[in-house]
Amino acid sequence: MGRTAVAAGVFGSLVAASAVLGLMVACTAAPERIDGARITAGPTDAPRPGDVAPAASPVAVPHIPRRSAALDEQPASPAPPARLEVAALGIDVVVRPAGLDAQGRMALFDDPAVAAWYRWGPAPGSAAGSTVIAAHVDSLTYDLLPFARLRDAAPGTEVVVTDAAGARRAYAVQSLEVIEKAEVDWNVAFDRAGPPRLTLVTCGGEFDTENRRYLSNLVVTATPID
């Protein structure tokens, strides 16, 4: 009785082991029929050792524009202006770059022989935008200054700007306006877009003797002469 139980137990263990082994085999190979023929289940069969995977379809790569970031491949910036001449009005001044003053306005030089070019805007020769050059109209020390003569700039008057590289660019005056300071559209005067042009700015109009300041600006706009 004891041996039979042991034998049964062993046999049962062997049957269980065979069943586990059969499950393991079934996970790795297709089952066979009683006659030995292999049963196939169609194209969804798992790949077998030695099978060659089908080639993947090529994926279309979208066109992405590329631009070099190398400094030597970027277009050179135009040279800053160094001199401004209006022969018809006897104006011949040095031009130097300037930024903003402590009050957030365009900085100007006290020297009457020096005009200021707004360095954060376009330079002469830029493809677009307004090149702004400004100067005082007068002072207690020097009396009337060269830019005071701009009030006589008639349409067509030639203005020549020479840059730091020696290139000379000629402009023709298109318009002259005397505008109250509060009414000047500085967004237009300092515009960085639109056709290239030269904007000359100084003070003008009525003088407020109490506050010792001009109430208007004189704005001259000139365009390149081809």
C-alpha cells in the first residue's frame, strides 16, 4: 500500500512534469498532429529561428531648411557712418555712434561739430529701415550749430554720408517737417523696416524761454540716390 502510494505519487509527479514540459514546448514550437505533420496557423505565426524579418518600409524625412551658424558665413554688418555733408547748406560734421541718455532719449554730443548716429538702428547701406542722425540746433556756448541750417533743406537737396569704411552714399531730401515734440511719431523715425532711408533730427519751431527748450522737432527724411 505504501509502495503503491509512493509509485502513484512519483507517477503523478512525472505526469505533472511532463505537462509543464509540454506547456514550455508549446510556447516555443508549433504543435504536431498525431501523424507527425506540423500544424500551421497562417501568417500570424511567431517568427521561428532562421526566419528573415521583412525589410521595413522607408520613412519619408520632411525637408527642414538649414542655415549655418558659423560667424564667417553670416553677412557682414554695414559700417557705421562717420561723416555727413550737405554741401548746399554748408554742413560738414563728424558722426559718431550714440545710444540713449539717462532719460531714455537718444543721446547727443555737446560738441557742435559732432552729430550722433543711433547705434541700435540701421546703418547707411542697410537693406531696410531708417538711419537716424541727430544733433543740437544751437547752444549757449556755440550759438547756432550746423544742423540749424537744415531748416532750408528743400526737396531734392543732396545729403552725403561717408561710413567708417570710406564708402560714400548719397541721399535726396524728400520731406522736411516741424512737429511739436509730443506729436512726433518716433516709431516711424526709428523704424527698422520698410525701404532704406536717412532721417535727420534736430530741434526747431518756437523756443520756450521760461523752460529754455524748443517745443518742436525738425525732421528731414531723405532717400538713397541710385
